[in-house]
Amino acid sequence: MKFLNKVGDYTKDAIQAAKYIGQGMSVTFDHMRRRPITVQYPYEKLIPSERFRGRIHFEFDKCISCEVCVRVCPINLPVVDWTFNTEMKKKELKSYSIDFGVCIFCGNCVEYCPTNALSMTEEYDLSTFDRHELNFDNVALGRMPTKVTDDPFVTPIRELAYLPKGVIEGHEVPHTARRAGQRPEEIAEAAAKAE
Ligand code: SF4
Ligand code: SF4
């Protein structure tokens, strides 16, 4: 009897294991019918979403050295170097820098800057061998990034979140194709009409 019970348990376990293997293999076989969604970076790049928080852009001429960006930054990161011009009776900006080796890209500085001197760009590839090389001065911060869609060496690929309904792979969708959902300006227009 004991032996028969053992055989029964063993058979139950074997059936259960076969069921789990079958479930696992069904996922594998399902993927065999699909194209790989691997992005061949850096030859291919995903188009970042509209509100992507990438490397910060700084406009020297717009900055009034108020240091609001320093106060709202969770780690007081931006370095604003200014002198007081006694003749003009106002602050004069000498240099400005942000260390992207430390920045957490929260966007607080951009949000609170009273003159919109700061903005977030779509640049995300900031890899260096030494993190201290990521301390950008006002010249480096003033450089505009190359857009993924404008770079002749890169094939832009629609990001997963913006693929048209029913499409699961971005390689087949041209980057000029309309993305899923409304664009921010369309939402703003609809909101303005509703008011
Ligand atoms: S908040 Fe804007 S204007 Fe003020 S110091 Fe920072 S970048 Fe300049
Ligand atoms: S993005 Fe955030 S962490 Fe980076 S400098 Fe601005 S406020 Fe500071």
C-alpha cells in the first residue's frame, strides 16, 4: 500500500512538472514567431518620449543669477558663479555648471527657473570613463543635442509606448508615422476649446 501511494505521488508530480514545462515552452514557441525587438544601439536608437528628462540645456543670456535652481535642487548641484556689477547695480553671471555625474535628472531646476534658461533635452547617452568628465560648464550646457530623428548615422525607432495599436515591434513603423494617442499640442487645443 505504501509503495502504491508513493507511485501515485510520483505520477502526480510528473504530470504537474509536464504541465509546467508545457506552459513554459508555449511562451518560447510564441516568441519564435515574432521578430526580435532588440535595438542595435548605437546604429539604431529609440525616439525618446516628448517629456523625456535628458541632459539639461542652459542659455547663458537668459540667466539672471538668481540661484533659484540651486535652492530647489535636492542636492544644491548647479554652480552659479556671479559678481555684483556696482555700476549697473545688478548681478553679472561669470560661469554656470551642472555635474551630470551627480545630477538625478529630477527636473526641479528646469521647472522653477524664472527665465526658462534651463530646459531638458532628449540626450541620454552620457557615458564616459570618468564620471568627473560629466561636469558640464556653460559652454557644454549650451550645446544643442542631435535629435535621434535628425542624425544621419542613426536609424530612429518608435518607442514601445508610442507604437500604433496592435503593433508590438517598432522596426517596421517609420518614425514619421503618427504615434498612438494624442500629441501634447492636440490635448492643449482640446482643453482650450472645452473652456
Ligand atoms: S534659476 Fe535660472 S535664472 Fe536663476 S540662476 Fe538658475 S538658471 Fe539662472
Ligand atoms: S535636474 Fe534635479 S538634481 Fe539635476 S541639477 Fe536640476 S534640480 Fe538638481
